[in-house]
Amino acid sequence: MNQIQLLLDEGELEKARVEALDHLKVDEENAEVNYLCAVSHDAQGMEREAIPFYEKAIDHGIQGDRRTQAYIQLGSSLRCTGKYHEAREVLEKGAREFSGNPAIKVFHAMTLYNLEQSPEAVKQLLTVLGSHADSPWMKKYRKAISFYAGRLDQTW
């Protein structure tokens, strides 16, 4: 697993993806490897392919920050592929488990926008901005949030 993370950190996304898939042939229920496999797909624009790996990572009990990230990134991938209702469900479940996480709330707000619930989406975004703009989670996802800001209506 450390090798896969190292490859991801070095930007060797395809090598990381292949390595993760190879590990899953031996241990398909490994939550960490499923998460890293999802990330390696997601980072290459393969959101649809990443979704089942994020789901398995959560289902198989991934813990800590990676669990939070799995909810955020699964919700984001579902939203990006036009599965807005599923994205909302995942992000709301993640928000219940990690109630103080502002990044989950931002991705949830994007999903609400796609579900034509703009007033609630704006309210949620303003609440996050007013109290969590400098949180480490917002900094972690700032690039993705900025990317999607001008592409809320696009799916991949």
C-alpha cells in the first residue's frame, strides 16, 4: 500500500492504478487498497470507474481521514457523472458521520444546485464560507472546488 501511495504522490497515476488493481486480485476486500485504487482512477478522470472502489472502501471499513475523503470523493464522482440523487445520499451520510467537515457541505451544496435546489445550496455555501473558509479540509479541496465552480452543469 505504501508503494501505491508513493506512486500517487509522485504523480505516477497509471502505475498506481495498475499496482492497486494487482493488489486487489489478492485481497479484494482491503479497504485501503480499494480507496487508493479509486483515487488513482479518479485522478485520471475515470470517475465512473472510481465509484465502485470508493464504495468498497467505505463498505469494508476504511477509517480516519481516508474515510472522510472517500465520502467526499465518492459523492463528487457521483455528482460528476450525473448521479445527483445518489451523490446527495452519500454526502448526507458522510455529513452525518463527519458533521463538522465543511468540504462535505460544499460538495453537498454543489449537488443541491444540480438538483435545482439553489436557495438551499447558496445558504449552505455561505454558512461554510462564514465559519470554515480557512479549515484544512477546505484547503485540501480548494483546487477541486475551484475547478467545479465554473463547471457545475457538466457531467463526465
